[in-house]
Amino acid sequence: MTGPGEEEIARGPVLACFAHADDMEIAAGGTLARWAGQGREVRLLLLTNGDRGSQDPARDRAELARTRIVEQEAAARVLGLAGFRVLDVSDGELENVHEVRLEVAREIRRVRPTTVVTCDPTATFLGNRYFNHSDHRTAGIATLDALFPGAGNPHFFRELLDEEGLEPWSVPRVHLAWTTEPNSREDVTGFFQAKLDALAEHKSQLEGGMLGFFERWLRTEAEENGRAMGVEHAEAFRVLELD
């Protein structure tokens, strides 16, 4: 059976799966804004609820989780997303378990994306001053494990088919963000500001001048990736062709 062609993949729905509110914007916001602007249906699945996204010990975790949903709603509007869903998993407790993979597979079968965007789970050390959050890495591997073979095989997650009528769906292309081994870049010229504007909506995460830090870092990164492909701004990915 022949998979979808390049034109169908390039125009089809997109599902982004990330751990935390603001991860998507930092990792792939320009690309997702461009795809949405081109008319693609772009949706987001957040695998944690953001309830530990603060250094303030007095901050109420339930209230913080609600705040982060409101912030994500605003960021989604900036990027032109068709919608998003948040799992009720606490920050730092994300695990690659059946229940999480089931939710990812459910969303894949609902959206039927031709492209899934998530974190590269192999990217543990990013330079010499940072190692990747376990939630980021787990989001990547749980998404990949749900995607193949699960989402496309009727014998995996059988309840989705029998109880919800969600037919299997095989995703033809995956973009892994935050990768140390990029093999592809996406031109985000004209959409880089939307990335920054969406990130700015996550106000609870940007106290103490953090927005300025991210703007400088992300601009430098986007310009470096842009030079590699002869454009103003770009985002780098490890792309997997699965069809």
C-alpha cells in the first residue's frame, strides 16, 4: 500500500506533542506558525499540566496549572493553532507508560496528522551548560512509542477502535525539535516574530528578564540556522520519513 505523497503530507494536519506550555513555542514556534498560516490544521498536545512551573514556594500548584492553560490559549491564538489539549500529569512526573502513550495515540487517531512534531529524546546534553529536562526527553520517546507501531496498528490500544471508533493512523513524517543531530531546516522568515510573540504570552515563565534572554538566544539560533540555508531565519529538526 502506497503512503501519502509529498504534496499531501505538506498540506495535511499537524500534531505537536510537547511536555510543557512554552516548549512548543521555543522549539518550533516559527515552523508551526508558518504551517498554520499556509492553511494547515495545527494542534498541540501537552503531556503535563504545568503545576510546578514556578520557583515561588508559596505558589498554589492548582492555580499555576490554570494560569498556564490560559497562557497557552493566548499563545495558540498568536500562532494560529486549531486547538490544544493538556493531560493531567504533574510537571516532573511524566513517564513513558501505557496511559500516556494511549493519550498520544488517541490524539493521533483523532487528528490523523501527516506530520508530528516533538522533542528529540536522544538530546540529553545541549552544550556544556545544560542537560535536557527529563519531561522533554520523555515527551519525545513516549510520542514516538505511541506513534509506531501503536497508533497505526489495530491491535495496539484496542479500546480506541472498539470503544471510540478511532481507526488506526500511520504518521508519515516526524519532526524532532531540540535535536543535536539536525538533518533538515524549516524557513521561518516572516514568522519568527510570531514565535516570540507567542512565547511572550507565557508570562508566568518569563519573570526576571527571561523574555529578553529567550529573544536573544532564539534570534541567534534562528539566524545561524537561516544562514545554513540562505534565508533570514530558520528552525532545525531531525526529520524522520516513515511512509
